[in-house]
Amino acid sequence: MFRLNVLNPGGRDPEQHFIERAAVDPNAHAPVNFHAYAACTGGSFFRDVKHVVLAKDPVLLLLRGDFKDSERALNFLKKAGMTVAISLKETGLHQIAEQMRDASRLARFKRMLSQADACIGATPEAADFYRASCSGRIISEFIPTPYPLHDVRWNFAQPNEKRRGIFVGTREWDVPSRNHLVALMAARQISDATGEKVTVYNFDGRKGERLLEEIGLTSDRLAVLRRGTDYVSYLRVVAAHKIVFQLDTSFVPGQVAGDALLCRVPCVGGNGAIDRVAFPETCGAHRSINELIEIAIALLQKPEIDIDEEEPKAKLGFFAVAEQLEKFYRDIASK
């Protein structure tokens, strides 16, 4: 049976074994993002390279920080005869650019490319970057981070009659490509047109409060959440809304859209990988802000809002991505 282990050397996330692939445990990392590559195959998430070697299964090595721990881990894995694909842990285009501004880190990254068996891109753009960086010498493939759409325990859908308002999926004022300010201004327009309330997280204290005040959302149309929660509780917050709205143009894997998908709530805007795969009719790829505002208004004026689950399951579900990963590593072994 194929199992994939994900190694995050020097990372903070504890070792986790996904014996039950999609268990719901508020005290453990949810089976999403890079953990999901392990979870969908019944594998494990490690931070100790020696434990990965003992497990003997194929490895996805995450590159983080200054890449020194990652390079040492790669050398150790290759000496042990392991099959290793690599991926940057932070894969938004702005994050890749920031990481590669340092010449020594870029040199370390290129050395690892020459030693690894392959690269996995959590976005098409990341896969293209890996391919260009090694002049196409090794396999580099886009494999989306999967979501446990097959498991009823991860279906947080609420009946239409219990859903209200617009949930703004971004919260970072200081990352330009998140476009959080513009998303809030657009949400105000949508609220003015539909009467729907806007929900937003603010972790920036008084500074964030003042910015929200300047945007002009009236208190009766604005719900501000100031405390973080565990992931399951957060999904219940998202699921209570009619739509998720964002204008993120970071080309990230797309967790905002993935969270919306688990809640069976349409996600409007965003150009992440999950946005483009799961919500092609409402994502921000090739659409203006005005077009996205119009899409959001039209959705909110419908008596019922449903999403198509079958195509996302076929492309992003655990079984589909596990099959893609197995084929990918089989192709590596046969090259």
C-alpha cells in the first residue's frame, strides 16, 4: 500500500500519524495543507529525519527557513536510499520571491534541486518555478493540496435558512497581494446592495479597528471577530455565512477556498490553486473587482445557494489526490 510521509525538518508541528486519514481532532493539526498529502495516503507528518528513514516510505521534504535544516535532511535521506520529492513550504509567489532574495539561500535551493528526485508544486506556478530553476532536469508536477471531501465528519454545511451574510476570507493588512483593504471596500458595496452583514477577523487591535471605521461599514452591518479559535470552530464560523469573499492575488495553494469548500459555501474571488479548481465560475482569475462584486451580489440574491461537490471531489478529494501522488512517485521510481 502506498503511503507518503511529509518531513518538515526543524518545524514546530509535532509528529502526527494519519492512521485514520481524516480524523477530526481539535488538538491535532487538521488533515489540510501539506499535512493533507500525508493524510490522504494514510502516511505521517514528521520533523525528525531519522524517524522518516525508519518508516521507509517515500518522502515529501518541505523547505523552510534558511533551508539549512532541509539540506541536511535531504543529504541524510539520499544516503539512506530514500525516494524524495521537495517543495517549498511557503509557495505564494510573493513568498517565493522573498525567500529567493538571499543569494546563499538560492544557491542552497539549487543544490537541493540537483539532489532531489522530483518536485511537487502545491500551485501550478510553484511547479513552473521548480521546473525553470532546474532547466527541466527533474520531474516537477502540480498536485493540489487535498481536502477530506469524502468524509461526512468534514462536511460543515449548514442549511440555507441558517446562513447569513458575507465572510471576508483575508485578514492581513500588511501583505499587498492579499488586497485585504480592497476586499473590505468591495464587501461594503456588496452589503449596501444586498443588506447582508459582513464578518471579518481583526487581530490588529485598535489599529485594525480604526481602519475598519474608515472603510465605512456601519456597525449594524459589520461583525468583527477578535479571537482566534481551533480549526473546527473556525469552520463553523465560515459555514454560518452565505458566501466567502476575498481578493487575494498571491497565487497561494488556496486555503481560504479550501475552507469554504469544506463548508459547502461559494468562494468569490482569489486566484489560489484551490480557488481555480473548485470555484472556476467565481474565482478571481481573469475577473475584475467589479465583476466579482456583481457575482457576489447575484449569489446573495438567490433564495438558495449551493455548490457543485462532484468535480471538486474528483480533483481535490483524498482518494483522487492519493492516486495522483502514487502515480507520481511510481513515475519517479521508474525513470
